[in-house]
Amino acid sequence: MFKSLTKSFIHYSLVGAIATMLHYAIFLICIYYFLLAPWKSTLLGSTYGAFTAYFLNYHHTFSSQTKHSLVFPKFLLVACLGIFVQTIIVAVFSIHLHYLLAQLMATVAALILTFTINRFWTFT
């Protein structure tokens, strides 16, 4: 079980890295080539990143057989929880720590939290 959990966590982390790179690539392309406002650019980038993360996790990380209509709303809820947790951690810890260190702590916390919930609730 531990080996399977570790493998899933590594896959989940890699999927997150891919989704984040896609988000940033679209963000930058929209700003520099299409001259969109940053908020529109990040909206497009994060949306594509989230859909990428969902489909890669659904098919590869967790190999889910559950209907998308049941899994996707759970995934969105967990993603929102992750955003909330990161926001709170950065808000609290950036008061006394450098904001990048606070963001790193928030990212690690959200990664562990969302992996755990997605592994045992969302994709089952």
C-alpha cells in the first residue's frame, strides 16, 4: 500500500508541475502576444491548467473508472479548498517570513492536502 501511495503521490506531483507550467505558458503568451490583461491571462491559464490536471489525474494518476459527472465536481471543490488553504497560509506566514517562503510552505501543504482528499475521496 505504501509503495502504491508513494507512486500515486509522485504522479500527482508531476501532473501538478505539468499543469502549472501550462498555466504559466498560457498566462505569458496571452499577456505578451495577445496583449490581454493579466487577470484575463491567469484566468485562461489556470483554467487550462486545472482541466489538464483533472484529466491527467483521472486517467493516469488514479486510473479512475467513476463517471466524470461524479468526479469533476468533487475535483473542483478540492481545488477550491487548496486555493483557500494556500491563501490563508500565505496571509498568516508572510507577516513574519519572506512571501516566497510562505508561498512554498503553502504549496507543500496544499499539495499534501489535495492529494490525500483526491486519492481517497474524489477519484474513488
